Amino acid sequence: MVLFTVIPVILLLVFSYYPLVKMIQYSLTDWDGFSPSSNFVGLKNYKTVFTNPTYFSVFRTSLYYFIATFFQLGFALLFATLLSFKVKFANFWKGVLFFPYLLNGVAIGFIFLYFYKQQGTLDTVMNFFGLHNQIKLWLGDRSINNISLAFTSVWRYTGFNFLIFLGAIQSINPEVYEAAEMDGANRWNQFKYIIIPGIKEILFLNIILGVSGSLSVFDIPYIMTSGSNGTNTFVIQTIDTAFKYNKLGLASAMAIILLLIVIVVTVIQRVATRERSAN
Amino acid sequence: MKKFTVSAFFKYLILVIGAVIAILPILVVFIGSFKSNNEFLTSGVLSLPKHLDFSNYKTAFVNGQMLVGFKNTAIIFVISMAGKLLLGSAFAYAINRFDFKLKKPIMSLFMVAMLIPAITSQVATFQLINSMGLFNKIWSVIILNLGTDVVSIYIFMQYLNEIPVSLDESAFLDGANYFQIFGKIILPNLKAPMVTILIISGVQIYNDFYNPFLYMPDPSLKVISTALFAFKGPYGTNWPVILAGVVIVILPILIVFLALQKYIYNGVVGSVK
């Protein structure tokens, strides 16, 4: 029977654990990725990441995506709540809101390049509402470009959170609402005292996923702006350091740092969830 | 009664705004893709094309080598899915039905692996793929699809609990060996998780950009994502062709979504439980 498990275990060891061990090893050297030799440099790479602003400043970009996560969860919760009550064309709204999540990342990149371009969709809509003096270079202007990109990410992922929340809300026993309505609870009270407590766990889990998600943003900014003009994210920086600038040792250190952050956040979530369910 | 109509009005207003924000960016892409270059430059993004011009689609499909992209995506899809379904179900069967020494450590290995974000280890994975001689080979992406898949194994494990062990036992008493039990009893009962995995992993493979981009830069190995990404250079300013390319990539997903809506919802929700 062990036979049935051999191939998956080998694949897992080779493609998940072996790279991890190698990466820790590379992160302590100055290897460029192709030379036959490299020097052991200790923790120098880690020090560089935390002291050199070129590498450290990219964490600032993650903040935009992290804040955007809360908007995303808020919108998702709003729509999930609306659709958990009786609504006409429920399937239509559900489908429309969810569909962007299924789209190809490259396609989304182009869709929003077109959306934000000069004389593009957003400019046209703003002109229509008489807001032409508010029009900016949405992807070029440093004061707004990360917000534009973070919005793209919200557009893409809200549908996913929405569907998860909707599922969680619908799994609440309908009798609870009926009882509440008989006691005279209005919609807001139902939301506050039934829906929120009922989906607390899944809400919390999604916030935690948002932390790791905002640190590992890659394809949207890479496709749309190639990380230029202050839109560089930690993962783009890591990939560029490794494959464009051939500093594989340094890039490995960056990847390990990201991994450690994700593990710490996940462990906090697991422990917190366990304590809550223990209470 | 008046209060009810006001709240209903706001409810539908919010839904309409949400739907417009979700649809509008995609809708303008459809509109623009049918315009000739001339019309595109002289008309607004929201004005409908005067007549449907399919030449952009032809340019995108033929010059953009999207056929190659669809072919390679299809190859990767079929082999990866067959591998995932077979390996995942066999693995889950062994873990769920039998006790052996290494069971616990093996399970922990898979649990911990879930925490590693795939994109962070690319730095070292690249060296590994390269040293295996798989760089610029279609197998690089296929083997990475198989090697880093933990979710489908979990989905199978959940469902295996629901297949009664008595079914296995009676087959065993009838003289069936483990392979026969797996093939005749377990597999036919795993259709539901297979549909879930086909959808979840299928969408993932169809949309995968990063692995093909990094491991298969050879133009003959373009997949659908990298073929579209390549539009960025040569068609940099030719928006109608780019938009047609985007529509070509979106259309299959739209059709699958409309046809399998219910299964997709269940699959997505099921995969995070």
C-alpha cells in the first residue's frame, strides 16, 4: 500500500522541500546562479534586505494591497449579505460578481491597462460625470498608481471572498432569522447579531489570507507596469534580483524572509482559531 | 410600507453598481475588439462599432500564435489532470484505508507544504528544473503542476471518509486485490471530488502565467497566457488586436462558466473548507 503513496511523496520532497533546503543554503552565499563556485557570506544577504532601501522599501507597496484587502472583504460581505436575503435575479448578480475571479491574470492585466489608459474607460466615465479635472495618469502618476493596481486586485478577488461568505451565511440555520424576525429584529440587527458571529471564523481566516496575499502580489503589477514607477512588489523584486540581476544568494534570502513572515502569520491564525474554538 | 421600498431601492442600486463595475471593464474590451484601427482611434470606448470587424480576431489568432497557445495549454491540461486525479486518488485511498508506519510523518509533510507559497521557492526551483534538463520543455510545467499539488489530495481525502469501508471489505472477501478494489469500488465513487478538482485545477492550469513564462520561454512552447503576454511588445499600440486576443482568452472560460456555473461554485467553496 505504501506503493500508492510513493510517487506523491517523492514529488513533494523534490519540488517542495528540496528547493526550500537549497534556498536556505543559497541565501548564505553570494552565488550568481550560474558560476561553478560561490562564497559563504553568512547573514550578509539578510542584512542587505533590511538595511538597503532598494530592497526594503518594496514592503511599502504591500501596504496598499493590504489595505485594499479590507475593502475587498467589505464589498464581498456587503454583496454576500444582500444576496443571502430574497433578491430578484439572484443567480445573475451572483454570476456577474463572481466571474472576474475566473479570468486569466494576463487578460485582466490588459483589461485594466485599457481601463486606465488615457481616453480609456475610466476617463470616459469620469468625463460623463463631469469630473474631467480629476483625471490623472492612473498608472503613471506615483501618487495614484499603486491604488489603481490595488483596485484591479480588488476587482479580481472580491468575487472569490463573496462566494465564500455567501456559502457561510447560507449555512446559518434559517430558523434563526425567522426567530429573530418574530422578535422584531431588523435587517441591521440580523446582520450584526446573526451573520457576523456566524461567519466570524471564515472572516478572520480571509483577513489572514489577505496578509500573505498582499505580500505575494505578483502578476497584476508585473503585467501592467513591470513594477516601474514605485509599483514594485516584494515578489517582483525577488524575481528580478534572481533572474535579471543574477544575485541568487540575495534573492534566496528575500524569499526566505517572505516565507518566514507567511509562516508566522499562519501560525498566529491557527493558534488564535484553536483558542477561540477551545473557549 | 414606504420604508420597505426605500431599502429595496438601495439594495438594487448597490447590486446594479456592483454589476456595472464588474462588467464594464470587460464589456468595453468586447466593444473595442470589433473596431477597425481607424474607427478605434476616432471613436470613444463606449460607442458601439459601426459594423463588426473580425479582422482583429484573425490577426490575433494567426499572427499572435494563439493556436500554438491553445495546443500547449491543452497538452499540459490533459496530462496534468490525468496525473493529479490518479496520483491524488490513489494516495488518498492508501492514507485513508490503511495503517502503516510512515503515515503520520507523511501527512505532516503535506500539511506543512501547504504553508509554502509556491512563488517564493521559484528561485531554487528554477535551478532544480534546469539541472534536470527540463528547462524549455513542456514537462517542466507539467511536473510542477503535479509536484506542488496538495489541495486535490485533501479534497479526495474528505470524500473517502464518506465511502463505507464495508464496500471494500465485501469486495476483498470476494477475492478482489487492492488494485481491483481501488479501480472498481473507490474510483467510481470519487466522481464528485474529481469534478471539483477538474474545475479548480483546470481553471488554475488554464490561467497559469508564471510557470510557463519562467520555464518555457521557447516561442513554440507558448501557452495561452504567455501567448497573450507576448502581445505587449509588437502590438503595443494596436489596441483592437490586443483586445481581440483578450476576448479569445476569456471566451472559453465564459462558456465553461455559463455551462457549469453550479459545479464551479461548489468546487470553489469546497476547495477552501
